[in-house]
Amino acid sequence: MLDKISTSYQPISYSEIKKDSTVKSLGKDEFLKLLITELKNQNPLEPLDSKEYIAQLATFSQVEQIQEMRKELSVLSSINLIGKRAKATYEEKVFEGEVKGVVFDKSEISVILGDDEAKIPISNINEIR
């Protein structure tokens, strides 16, 4: 019989978590995989409580809604850049000029920058004036 469970852990502060770039957040796909794995491996004699299941589905729905809001906010923020001056580094070149437009690809937002109308991913913009 097991009398005692010993765990060895060392508490870490929030600032240490922020410094660690390997810490990832749980995305929609990972959450769904985790839920499916939990359902597949549950004890048939003690199935998941319906309240717990509903709570997990609600959490999944919230994660999905937050991701959608994040996309919409990115779109609105990028449209706001039109007409502003920006500086970007892309493929080891520096681009500078007025943002002429915005391009929405499948998973990336880019801006049309300068007189050359270079298509630059928004993540490569270093400065906005």
C-alpha cells in the first residue's frame, strides 16, 4: 500500500516563465487532441462527468473565439497602417516608405511598402511613424 507520494518540484516565478521562449500556450488543435485523448482513454466504469465534459467543451469554444478575435484585431490593426510611414527588414534588405496597402494571405498579413510596392510580412516591420 502506498502511504506517501513524494514530489520534487521547484517553484518558478512569472518572470522566469516569460524569459523561457520554449513555453508555449495551448492552442485550439492541441486542446482538441488532449480532449479526444482523454475521452479515448477514460475508464468505461467511471466515464467523464457530463459537467466536466461540458466545461471542457465550453473552454474549447472560448479558445476558438479568442483566436478568431485575435485574427480580426490583426486585420484591423494592419488596415490602420495604410498611409503611415514604416521601416522594415525583410530578406536581409531594409525597406522604408509609406504603407500603400495590405495583403491578406491564408495565414499571414503583409503590407505593400514604399514606391517599389514591396510586399513585406507585417511581422517584419520594425518602425511605424
